[in-house]
Amino acid sequence: MDALLILGGLLLILVGLVWLVMLAFDTSLLWGLGSLFPPLTLVYVLRHWRVARKAVVLSGLGFIPLIVGLTLLANQDAQRLQAILSLDWARPPVQAPAELAIHLRGSLNGQPFAPQQAELIDGVLSLREGEDVFARREVTIRLPNLVKNGNAPVRVDVLPQDSGNLPEVQLSWLLPEQELPEARRLNHAYTLHLKLEPQGPNKLAGDFHLVLPPQFKTTLSGTVELFTDHLRYVDGKVDARYDSRETLEYVITDYLKRRYATQRVELGILPGVNFPASNMSLSIEARINDRNEQLPVVLRKSPSRGWIVVGDRYQVEAKAEVAAEVKPEKAPAANPVPAANSSLDRRQRFSLERLQSNPSRYMNLQMRIMTERGSMVEGRFNGIDTDGQIVVQRNLKGQGGASFAVLPAQITSIELLEP
């Protein structure tokens, strides 16, 4: 109601002013041109009041609903009124500084490509444009045998005539009328040059050059900066305010190390989490001092400190225990206890049939699905529904998550991305 009154008042004022200018032009051409300037408009009203009074009265009537609407708005939402009067809406939005310095020239599938996200994790380099569930455009290059873990320098050069075990290049794009992105792959007949150097605790930066065969309409050249994990750092320390599974893993692992006064903590795979959130209750599995433990953990996000474990009182006590801890004698080497992470890699011999026969074994693991129509679905496995469809969930940055269900008969390939 308040918005209608404000708009109605402004409309009456505008109509009255337009009518006043028209009356001025009817009087003479010079008065008409002069009425376009506010000081001369006032002079015209004073000199020709009997002619101009109708338009002035109409504009004056417009102030009545305008003032009533602003009063109602002030009573209901004073902050909104303040934002309107301060004219913040008229100023151009201030864009937040980009996390990564990416300067690429060229196109992907014949369209301009301006990625905002870039990472090189577990031998997979990805450049992504768009913040939605599926990227508008994305380039993925698999370099499992050429990239070492951590922030080691990366050198890759591939020419069109090269053969053998070459990096696999994948393009994907999402058209406005499509629900799932289209994808294309190739592993030969392209040009690739990568020269990346470590920058900071979890970044690589350097040259990127990619030229695909003409039918792909893709040529990219310039410099890129990439994250090597899903953590963020401030002054060399992990930023616990950033929403990611890895941030939660870091916070929980740090908490367990201080709680049990030991560095021998191996955290299992976390249950499924959705962002954004301010509180989380998780049941975690961890191996602490060679013992398997299952613990409930409640996390809360503080605006200043980020994610913290509720009830964490072990900062001082843990330091005291570590200082007083006596170095234990070496345990006999016989019959060593296997580590929690020494289980078999579930990516080996993974198939759709194995997933359908034992879905609980692959819960919350990252996987990629290609359909017979050329579409691609990537996310965390969330089970099999009552119709037998494979359910995959993908988290959105700051926007929750989305689930997608794919019939097994439509799947042409399925790939597990985590061990």
C-alpha cells in the first residue's frame, strides 16, 4: 500500500510538470524553452499564474499521497525508507574483489568465456563460469599422472601430433532452455601449455594456453590463478568463516587434536552437509591414537570466528597436557594396527552395477554421470530413490543445494571421483 501511494504521488507530480511545460509552449516558444529550466519555470508560474495554476495544483495534489506513503513506510520499515532517501539504489553496485586473478582471452564453444572459479585438486584442473548448480561454461582437464599433490610447480605441454596417455579435456556448457549441461571430451589432437608456480599456501598461478580442433570452437590463452584445495587463508591461517566441507574437517580435526592432546587423529568422511547454515549436528567417525571413535559434534558459525565446535574448552587444557606429556616408549613393531585410510580405493572396479548392489558403500562420495543425451551430472551420491533412480546432490555456493535423479538406463558412463 505504501509503495502504491508513493508511486501514485510521484506520477501526479510528473504529470503536472509535463502539463506545465505544455502550457508554457502554448504561451510562446521562448517561455516553453525557458520552462525546461527550473528557475525560469518558477518565473513563468508567477508571471502567468492564471494559466499555470491548474498544472501547479495537480502537482501539489501529488504530494499528498507521496507524504502519506512515506509516513507509512517509515512506520513499517525505517531502514528501507532510509535506503530510498539516501539514493543508494541509484549508485552503481560495488563489486567485491575477485578471489582469483584470471585473465583469459578467447572463447568456449564459440562464446566468450570469463571464468570466476578455478582450481587444481587431485589432478583435475577446472575453470568455471557461473555460480549456479551447473556452470554456464566450464573447462576441465584431467592431469592425474602429471601433477603431484600439494603446491608443486606444474609443467604440461601437449601438441596435436602427440599420442599416448595424454590429459583428457572436457568442455561443458548450459543453454538457457536446458536443464542439464552438454559435455564433450577429447584426449588427443589439441594444444595445451601449462606453466604454474606456487603462490601462497594453496594457490598456483601462471600461463594457460589451450587450442582445440576447429569443430569445438574453443581457444583460450592468458594467465590463471587456481586454488589447490577448498580451504581459504587469511594471513597464512585457515579462514574458518568460509563454507566448505574441508573447512569443517579442519575445524573438527583441530578440535579433536586438542581434546585428546595428540596429533594422531585421522578423520573419516563427513556426513552430507548443506550450505549456507549457521548450526550443524554431525555424527563423525575418527581414528584417534589407533582407536576407532564415533563422536557427536555440534558446530556453530560465529560471525567473527567462523565455524567452531560448541563446547570447545580444550585450548588451555590441551596445551598443558601436551607440555606435561611424557614421550611413550616405542611399541613393538609386530602386528601393527592398520590405519583408517588404508582401506581399498573404492574407485577401483567401480561400476553402475556395484553402485546399485551396494549403494551404502558409496554414500556422500563425489561422482560424475554422463547420460545418453550428452548431458553431465556431477555431485555427491545421495542414494537410490524408490523408482530406482540414481540421486546426486550438488551444493551451491551460498545458495543451499539441488538434487538430480537419473535413470540407470539413461547413463552411458559413471565415474567415482573420491577413494
